[in-house]
Amino acid sequence: TPRTGRQSAARHPKRDLNPRPTGEQDYKMIWCLGCLYAKTDLLVSIADYTIILMIKGGNLSGAWSYQSLVQNTFGFTGYLILSALQFLYPFIAMISYNIITGDTLTKVFQRIPGVGPGHILADRHFLILITTVLFTLPLSLYRDISKLGKVSLLSAVLTLAILVTVIIRAATLGPKIPPVENAWAFAHWNAVQAMAVMSFAFICHHNSFLIYSSLEEPTLTNWSHVTHVSVGSSAFVSLLFAVAGYATFTGYTQGDIFENYCRSDDLATFARFCYGISIITTFPLECFVTREVVSNVFFNGVLTNISHIAVTMVIIAVSTAISLSYDCLGIVLELNGVLSAIPLIFIIPSACYLKLAGGRWFQGNNLVSCIILLVGMFIMIVGLIMTVMYPQDCSHGAEMPYCSANFTVPNATLFSNGQQSVNLTQKKGIF
């Protein structure tokens, strides 16, 4: 039975019926991409500034780690709060990595002949458990993070392959995706949530002092140069992913971009495989950080072999259990952004510097730090409220509607001069 226009609109974003972009749509697209660049540039500038600000605060307080900086500034209470945030950030990241693994590898295995949706290899719970037991747990049991160097290099190479695939598909697949009305509208209220998610990509404050101390000449000038290059290159890659990914799917875009590609797309399947391997090899690095926080807070920084194994297994077991019970990536990234990334990037470095530098907050060198502190508090509070009240919807592993050969653009009503109405129905598939 055909669906009514109202019923269909509840299931699918509203689409324009003209498959070719108009000049107005082109203008909106350029405007939106320009605003995206500006917002990313703002976030990157803040991350860049606060990384340098941390080192300035360390020089003022004689601290050589993020923990000691906060402890010297705000005492033991501040140290505990920072430790909780430093644990929370990689721990939630581990949950998101498991969700990505389940979403991604299920579609990879379904391209194998004989593996259908009901096959065990298409079960996200089974794949999360098997990859945990065979790969992430053994790799996470290493005590020396330097042994993961080759694994990290592999992850970086695979990321490049994924980026190339996303860009290729933006050019070849994007024109086949049905256009969505207001897809290029910018700065809805959920832009605050987007800022929190974007912060997830630029947080490196927890190991900044370690890198700073490893420089041949640890000066603010050299550190500023390293920071600008590192954060700038990360911003460039993130922008490429964001622009190519969203330009391809616009209003259909999911929190995990590979949820948007059709299962019959072999190039996307290759990228999914690379993505899954990259995520599996990144997981142990986050586990290392969470274990270090637990070690420092509860074991005075020293873990016996038995304690090392026990702590690692508990951390992985809890993160795996949560990822098995929840499968929506978008809200996980939002929570990690507002609860941990925003405080670690915006709030804590600025607060430490303002207290150590002294003087009036709204004068001289303190003004920028004060503004960043206030902006961070605003994003954290509003972002958390928006995440709870308006959680992100996601496809939950379902095939996107435009992947079907019998995909029907829902009935739509076009109004002319506010009086005449015409109901139109189109069948449109991309394969």
C-alpha cells in the first residue's frame, strides 16, 4: 500500500524533486562549507592556543605534566577531577571504537558469498567479542607503549586510504544521492553538539608535556612551531573527511559515515575493512591511557604483572559490555566531547593559566584565556543539555533507503503561489 506524504516524511528527510542543484543551492553549499571551515578554524585555533597555554602554565608553576600542573594550581581536588576526565575521554573512545568495529566489519563480511544478514559473521555482537578476544585485548596487554609504534604507523597509512576512498565516492556517488531540502542550512542549535564532537578530533593535551620534554630544545618557540604543524595537519585531514563525507550524503549523513555507503559498494567495502583494522589498532593506545590513570590514582603509578592484567581486563570488559548494549555512535561521540574533550581543551588549561598568571581576567594577556574559558563552559553546558534532550538518531546498521533499486522518493506536495498543489512520486535508486 502506498504511503502518504506525511507518513513518508516521518521516515525520510524531505527531498527536493529537482535532481540538479540550482544556483541558489550552489550558493548555500558554498556558504555552508565556508562556515564549516570558519568553525573548524576557530576550534583548531583554540586547541592550538590552549596547548601552548598549558606549557606556559607549566613554566609558571614548575610542572612537567598535565596532572602536576592542575595539582599545583588547584590542589588534590583538581588532580582528581583531571584524572577522572583523562580516564573518561579514552574510555568512551574505546566504546566508540567497538561500536565502529561492529558496524563496519558486519558489512565487510556480508560481501562474502553465503554470508547474509542472519549469518553469525553479520552479527555485530559476535564481531565485537571476537575482535576483542583475538586482537584488542592481546595488544592492550603490552606494558610498553613503544611496542605499538608499528601498529600506529599502520593505522595512519590506512587512514590515508580511507580518505582517498571517501573523496572518490564524493565525486562518483554524491550526484546519485537524492537531494535533501535545507541540506546546506547552517548553524542549527545542534551546531553546539557538533563543536563537542569536533573537539574529539583535536584533543592531545594529555600528552603535550611528554612531547614538549622530548624536544631537543624545549622552548616555547619550538613548541609553538610543533603545535601549529600538528594541529594544522589534523585540521586539514578532518576538513577533507567532513566536506567529502557530508557533500556526498547531506541530510542522510550518519555519525559513522560508513553507515551511509551501500553494502553492494565494493570500494566502500574496502574502505570499511581499512577502517575496521585502523580502529582495532588504535584501541590499545586508548586502553594504555586509561590504565595509566588508574595506576597513578590507585596504585601510585606501579602495577604488578597481576594487577596490570587485572586492570586491563576490567577496563576492556566494561567498555565492551557497554558497546554491546548500545549501537548509536553519534551520541557516544557527543557525550565524549561535552564531558571530557571540552573541559580538557577549553576549560582546564585556561583556568590554570588565569590563576597562575594573576591580574585581572578581562585585561591584557588574560583576556583571551577568559573568553576561551567562558566559551568552553557554554558549549559544555548547552551541549550536554542538547545531547540529553535531543539525542542523535542513527540507522542502527540498517541499509540506507537510497541503496534500494526500488527506492521511492516519498510523495511531496509543491505549493505554487500558496494555492495550487501537486503530488509527485518518483522511483529512484543508485544501483
